Amino acid sequence: MSVNDNLFVIILASAIFYGTPLVFAALGELLSERSGVINLGVEGMMLLGAVCSAVVAANLDGPAALVLPLALLAGMAAAALGAAIHAFLVITLRVNQIISGLALTIFAGAAGLSSYLANVWGLGRNPSLNQFGRMDLFGLKDVPVVGPILFDQTLLTYLSWLLVGLAMVYLFRTRMGLHLRAVGESPQTADSVGIPVTRYRYGHVIVGGMFAGIAGACYSLTIVPTWANGLTSGAGWIALALVIFGFWRPDLTLVGAYLFGALSSLSFTLQARGIDVPSALLNALPYLATIVVLVLVSNSRLSRRLGSPAALGRPYEREER
Amino acid sequence: MSVASRLGVRLEPRVDVPRWMNWAVPIGSFLSALLVGSVVLLITSQNPISVYQRILERGFLDSGSLSNTLISATPLLFTGLCAAVAFRVGFFNIGGEGQFYVGAVFASGIALALGADAQSWIAIGAMILAGALGGALWAFIPGILRARFRTNEIITSLMLNYVAGIGATYLIFESDSFWRELSGTGAVFPKGKIIPLTAQWPSFDLGTLVVPFGLLLGVLVAVWLHVLQRRTRFGYEMRVVGGAPSTARYAGMRPARVVVAVAMLSGALAGLGGATDVGNFRHVLDPKGLQQSGFGYAGIVVAALARLNPLAVVFVAIILGGITNAGYALQGPDFPAGLVGTLEGLILFCTLGGEVLARYRIVLSRRRPEAMSA
């Protein structure tokens, strides 16, 4: 038995595999919240992304290298459309962000549009022809320990690393990132120095939607290739918690996502090993852990200092001048 | 520069809302939702007119359909009240779903424990109390976490929905629990024990209309909540805490206590709904059925459409109950699952937008060039 069959290695490798959609979803929500807009529609947008990319992947004939990017784009576009509804309602019409986000999840979620579209388009009967398979990056898959963990993931995982890096640079090293943070902290101040508040908010909410769309595609194109209604099973909500857990920083959010990836993969991994743990307990673990983590974070002094963007959840009303 | 970008759209608060708008805006929102819905239907090659016509027939007009609609409306009434009460004080309890399950677990548990020998009114009363208690305890968790640690109740209450679903599934499918039927076909196909006849709730015939006892209970509770909110000290505290938490603190109220109390009240309402589900309709703890129904989430739509007013919740629950009932009755290739949620979501979106139009005037204005960037 090689080192790479070690339980520890397998758990870490699957933590990254199952954590990848959480990285995308949380990163998208982070961008939106940094601009001052909470979007509780993540779960709904993910499901929209999942269904649209699954439909393209299941029905389009062609080489995987062509079909998969198109599927991903379809998912991103659908989720972005959902985000745009939310953006219009809360930014232009100043509807309560919490209610509007919930409306988006109800509209698009497991009992709504995503399941409707899946039914109408006959998903679930035929599994996706094309899926994102594991990619042996640089041929390093068999390297002890780090091989399976870092170099035997899907293309989407590598993409998520790239995006987390870019987001770090964007937020903390570029002028636009600085402007974005200003919009989230104090839109009045930002506006007074000529930063287009509305445009920033629209932009980041919609880009956040695209990320949620990729997160949904992670499910329908890798994790659950045969469609099931509501296949994200609450991951969108866990992503919302991860943003808080990560103090609105992409790097910490990534760590949190893998922690939860490990928890959600535990029931498959342990069962495959024949280790007998009540599956109900393992299934409930990610949700219970989310609550525990949220309590720890909300109770610490740290969250006050590193805490949320000051203008989070508040519409910006420019007074007539 | 295009003309569109030079024209600014501004929202200006209305000084006074014209009377006709109180009627026109909800109706207009509803109609626009149907319009947008028909676009979705057309894109997915369904005929919107026949879909809407069938919803109207199977939800309200066909013989017996209204009785079925009242059955669908009953759980929505309770979960709608659950969300309405909590949202009023700014406690966004999304956990009505899980509190509903726990109420169903408690109510079926007590009904099974009392057995067939208990008098009917005792069994039903015990189920009502047990259901409310179960929901209240489940909602106590996000309530106390919010009050003590300022933990975001939206996420905690939602996470508990999944935990409750997994727990109820465990009771029936993964263990030999007290709730599970272990004899007969139950030994082969996991299912819950059916509660004794004496514990099953009555329904009343009013001419052709069958009114479930649970619905009457829900209407009574809605009226009680209305009085509670308008006429009592606690209701006043709820309004102050919801509107201005710091004012509440200066006035010597304890917002944390009010929040926990409201959380538990809200949970108790959803739990009552769960008791209704077992007592009046399913007569068994059915985790799969509960999770497929998603009454808790639909309750949020009900509450938002009713503008968090308990009496309006009754009305909205019956309307959405009709759509839900039509969804059950028509489910099939011509009426795919998910359509009901889609329509509900659209109605909610349009109502949210419509309310803004009621509160603000839309002013088109030419912008000065220096303001272009906004």
C-alpha cells in the first residue's frame, strides 16, 4: 500500500475536491459583500448555474475541450442573470437585501426554476456526456502525499486557486480593489471622491453571480454528474457562512472552504474504508460545524476589528445636490 | 453617449400614497408576475394560458378543489405566521422548515406514546402543545445564539433545517426508533407508525367545503397574534425592538429577551404546523414527504406577500395554497415540478418591486455631465 492510500491523504484530497464549489461561491459572495450588498440568493444562483451547465454538457455534441467551457459559460450567464435581478431590486429599487436574496433562492432554488428547467429539459434521464475529469497536473499525481492532494484535481480546482490569487491582488493591491472596499465601507465618501458607487455595486454583485454559477457547475459537471433537484444541498448557505468565517478575505475563505469540504466528504470517505460511523451524524456535521464556527467568529473580539464592510446591507441613496 | 445614459432615473419618496394604489399595486404586481411567468413558460415551450387556466381550475374552481386548497393552505398559514412574527422584529428566522419537522416529530411522538386508549381531545391537545414545544425549542437555538453572541440567525436557523431533516430521516430510515413501523410491510420498506385514530384531527363539512381543524386553529392563532401585536405590552416591545433596537434599550426594554421570546414564538408556530401535518393530514411522520414539500420556505413568501401582517397571512396562504394544490394535482409532463416555486418567486419579486413604486415616484431627469459617473 502506498503512502497515497493513507486515510489522511485521501481526506485532504477530497477536502479540496468537495471544497472547490464552496471556494467559488464564497469568493463571489465576498466580492458582492465587499461592495456592500448581501446576496442570500447564492444557493439559488448555484442551482441555476448547475442546471444550465448540465443542460449544455448533456446535449451538445463535440469535443470536451469545446463543450465544457461552453457549459461553464452557460452556467455563469444564468447565475449572473439571477444576480442581476437581485442587483436591480436592491441597488436601484432599494428593496430590503435580505428579502430580495431569499426571494432569489426561492425563485431559482430546489422547489423553483432550477428544478423546473431540469424537468422541462429532461435532465436526470441522461447523465452528462461531458464532465470535468481529474487532471494530472505536470504529471505529478503519484508524488507521495502532495501528488493526490494538489496535482490530481479537476481543472475547476486549479481555476479556483487562480481566482483566489487574483482576488487577493485585486482587493488589496489595485486601485479598483481599494475603490471597491471604499464603496463597501462608506459609499458617501466614495461617491464624494468620484467613485461610481452604483456601477461598482452592480458589477460586483453580477460577477459574484458568475462565480456562484461556476460553483453550481462544479456540482453538475463533477460532483453529482446525474442531475438531482437541489443537488447543492445547502452549499450556498455554507458559502455565506464562510465569508464571515474568512473575515471577508479570499485566502481565509479558501481555508474555510477546504475545512468544510473535508467535513462533507467524510461520510463517503469513511464508508469507503468500511469505518462504521452513523451516517446521519456525518451528514449533519457540515451544518453543525457551520453553526459552531459562526458562534466562535461572532463572539471573538477579532470580528469587530476585521469585521464586515460597514455599509453592508444598506442601500445607498445619493441626496440631490 | 447614448440617450439612455444621459437620462437619469431617480426615486423620489411620495409625500402621500394615493388610495387606489393600495389595491392597484398588489394586483399589478401579481399580473406582472403572471406575465413574466408566461415568458418563462413560452421559452420552455409550454402554453401559458392553458397552464394558468388549469391552476385556476384545479386550485379554486373545480368541485372539491377548494377543499384541497385549504389542506395545502394550512401548513403555509402556520409557516407564514412563523416568518411574519419573526421578521417583524428583525429576526430573520429562515428555520421554519426545520421547526416544522421538529414539531411533526414531537407531535407524532406524543400521539404514539398516548396510544389508542387516550381520549381524543387529550391526544389532540397534547399534540398541539408538543408540536409547539418542539418548534419553539428548535428556534430557541438560533434565538439564544443571536441574543448572546450576535450570531447571524439567518445562517444558523437555515443550517438547523438540514440538521432537522437528517434527524427525522434517521428516525424512520436509519434506526429502529419509536417512530418507525417495524412490523408488516414496515419491516421491508421503512416507514413511520400511523398515529391512533383517536389522535387524528377532525375536519368539518360546510356544505361542499371541507375545512380542516388545523386551518381553524391557524386562523384563531392569526387573530390572537394580531391582538398580541396591536394591543399588548409585549406587542409594543416587539414593535419597538423591530423598529429601533437602541430606542428599546434606552426605554428600559431588553431587546435580547424580546428576540429570544419572539424566536421561540415563531418556532412554536412552525411546530404547530408540523403537528397539523401529522394530526390532520399525513397521520404519520414522513421525513421524505416533509422535505419535498418545503412548507417552511414557502412560508417566507407568504409572510413577505402579506407584508408581515398576520391577518393578511391567512388570505395569502389560501391563494398560494391554491397554486400549491394545483401543482400537486397537475404534476406531470405538462406541469413540471418546480413551476410552483418559480411562480411564487416571480410573484415575490414583482411585489417587492411594486411596493417600491407605491412608496416612491419615478422621476426621469436629464443629468448634468459631471454627475455622469454615478
